[in-house]
Amino acid sequence: MRQARWAAAAVVAAGSAVLAYGVWPADGGGGSPGGRTPAGTRATPASPRPAAAPPRTIPAVREYVPAAGPGWKPRDGARVVVGDDDLADEGRLVAGELGLTYAGEKGAGDVRDGDLRLETGGDQGANPESYRLTVRDGRAVISGPSDAGVFYGTRTLKQTVAGGGTAPEGVVRDEPAKAKRGLMLDIARKFYAADWIEDRIREIADLKYNEFGLHFSDDQGFRVESAGHPEVVSDPHLTKAEVRRIVDLARSLHVRIVPEIDSPGHLGAVLRAHPDLQLRNANGRPTAGAIDISEPAAGQLVDELIEEYSEVFPGSEWHLGADEYLALMVSDPEASYPGLAAAAREKYGPDGTVEDLTTGWLNDRAATVRKLDRTPRAWNDGFFDGGAVAPSEDIQVAYWTGKEIGAREPAEFLEAGRELINYNDEYLYYVLGEPQTFVYPTGRRIYEEWTPLVVRGSTPVPERYDAQILGGSLAVWGDRPNAQTQEQVAAGLRMPLRATAQKLWDRREPSLSWTDFQQLAERLG
């Protein structure tokens, strides 16, 4: 069995070259750049190879082995070919972007100068989003264990060509540090047009993000067409046809849409059409945005909405919200809401509390999405410690803040073995109008200070929890919807998106200074 041998190698930070001399690896990029030495022939020592400049991309590639040669660049008449027709979407897309001819599925022996070949394959157990980009002998090959990995390889090639015209000779091996890399958008408080949303999906896909969260229900509006409950829908809203178009685009770019119908709080738009389900306190006053979780009809209504939209959003995750239920944001929930307290005691015994009843609501909604083959997710302030009932173990923690009353430290969730997604509101929250203590995130702060381990405030959790932190997400909230136009939001997100992409792909210290990173972003467009 032939093994690759390396005479010397030096690995440095993300975006830097892996300098290597000796035999090229035989798998996935195979052989030496000049071909094999015939059997029985003594090899002539090669002269030292000049170290080619590594590809400059956002996020930076994690490993690059340079080689001597002219590199690869698009040229008239060159083809994109695929090893499997399952890669046709990726092939057609990159062909159109680089001005090449898409020639479809071709066997490994059908080779022409200038070809770009896409193929699946690789080591068993490899990260499914990993890829290898090999440039040699006037051709380029992108391979990976899945079509997602191959797609990310095409993003690297696209950026490399955009930034310098030519992909350098050698091999790029690359994979993300974190499995969930997202942007979340609140369209309930500020409506965004379908075309604008599609543009953001294209933008994040080029940066190798794979999630787009859609928060479409809140006190201010319910923004997606409904057949089952048209009475709850606000204007303006997305039609289901527009949503399907968004979902189809996202799927083609390997971006999952993560829908969110927040409950049992933030349901004001739904409750305007269902005032009988509005939570009221001991004085009979309505509690803004809060549904009466002691009423069976309340759970039935929310479940019906989840079930309807599960057909529109066919992804694998579902965000349940669960934050800021105002019944729990008073000094004595049992005294302020005696109806909830009575229902809690009936369900959980004499020591049952309003917190227990709220946790039971979360678990019931999680059971609904679980039956629909979705993984449930909820904001961290919807999880409560102790009590008669605990949140279901498979509910992922979307950790956004430590500012809420009684908010628990991230380490408490991680010590309990929970998986967590980082939405740190100190770095990753883009809140329109900057209410309260919020400030617009900057790419520089994210790039220079934040990593996925920095979940709350600016202090990282211990390294031992790294595997439980599945990734992170920027979040755009419309608290003051008229503070910025859609175009201003897009401009404001530009550098935070690029900095976050870098830190989720490779959380090590970046090799480029912030100034150089900015200049690269300008060059790449």
C-alpha cells in the first residue's frame, strides 16, 4: 500500500500555507505534479519548488499545500464536468459564475485542459462539509464526501478567481470548525421582501453559512400566509409561494431554513385574532403577548400552526422560542397568575409552579416538532433549573443573553450535557435602533475578540465544552423597525457576516490583521 511521505511541513494559522516537499498524496488529488517516475528508474532530485501564495478567501482555507505551476483560471471553452449527476446543481451554478460550459457527467478518463471537475468521495468518517481542491496540470478538481462539501469547494474557487484571477497550483484541504453557521432574521417586527431575503441567502452561502433562521411571528406581526389560520396573518406578509421559492433557493445553496414561531410569549399578533386565549393576571388585565398556557386550546392552536408550516419549511430544525413569557417576569408568578398556579398544582402536584407549567408547555411543543422529524431549539431563558419537570434533553439551547432575570450561566447547560448554539447578544445581535443597552455589532469586535466559546459577555467557557457548542448565529431584530432601511441593514451586516464566517469556520487566531481582512473583503466584493 502506497503512503504519502512528506520531507518537511510547517502548519501555521488559518489562511497560511502548509509548506510541503516530497511526494504528493495519492488520494483525491493523486501523484506528483509531473507524473509518476517509471519503475526501475532513479528519480532525479527536483529543484526546490517556489511557495505559491495561498488562496485568499473568506473564510480562509485551513490548509494549503503549494506546488510549482501556473495554476488554474477560467478560459473560453473550458468545461465544468461532474462525476455524478447529483452534483449537477453545483456544476451548473459554478459554470455560470465563472463563465464556463457545463458539460454534465463525465467519466474519469474524459479529461481536457482547463477542466473543472466536481466529484464526491473521500475518507470514511470525514466531515461531510469538508472538501479538497486540487489544481494541477492546467485542471482543477473539487472533491468531498458530500455535495455540501463540494459546494463549499466551489465557493473557495469562486472567491479565489474573483480576488486574483487564478487559483494557485497545489492542494487545499478545508473543513468547518462548527456545524451550525447561521444568520437569523426577524421579519415579524420589520418586514423584508422576498427578493431581499434571497439576496442574503446567496450572500451567506458564498461565505459558507448553512443556516438561515426566520422569526416570522411576534407581537407586532405574523408574516407568512396561512391556510389553516388566515385570521392570524398580518400585512405585509410572505406568500407560501414566496416562501417555497426562498426554501428552494436555500436548499440549492446548502442553507437550511430554521423557522421560529415563538411561544408562549411573543404571540401578540396571534392573540389579536384569539383574545379568548390571552393570558390575564389576577386583576383581569391582559398580559402583552402571552398566551394562557392553562387552556388546552392554546396548545392546540400553536401545534396546528407548527404542523401547517412544517410542510412549508421542510428542514431538520425548528426554533420554539420560549423566551420572555411575562407571567414569569414578575416577583410572584403564583400570586399574579392564580389560574396558572392552579393548573400547575393540578398537573404536577401541590408543589407545582408556574415555571413547571411553562416547562411542560415547552416539552409539549418539542414533542410536536419531534413527531415531525425536527430537532427542537429554544432560547436559553426558556430553561428553568429544578422544579417538578425538566426541559426535554434533546432541546438545543439557543444562548443569547445573561441579562434576563435569573438567566443561567452557559456552563450550567454545558455541564448538564446540553448542546448549545451561540447567539451572544454582546457580539452577534443586530437590534434596529439600538434600544436599551444594545449596540450594532462590528466586524472588528467579532474578528478580534469573539470565538464560539464566548457565549455570554466576553468571557469564554472552558475549552472542554467546545464539542457541545454546535456553532453560532448572527441575529437581526426589528425592535425599532424604521431605524434602518433594508439596504442599510444589508450594509450594516456586511462585515459582521464576514467576521463571523471566519470565526465559525476556524476559531483559531486569524492570520490576517483586521485591516488586511477588510481589504480582502473589498477585493472579493
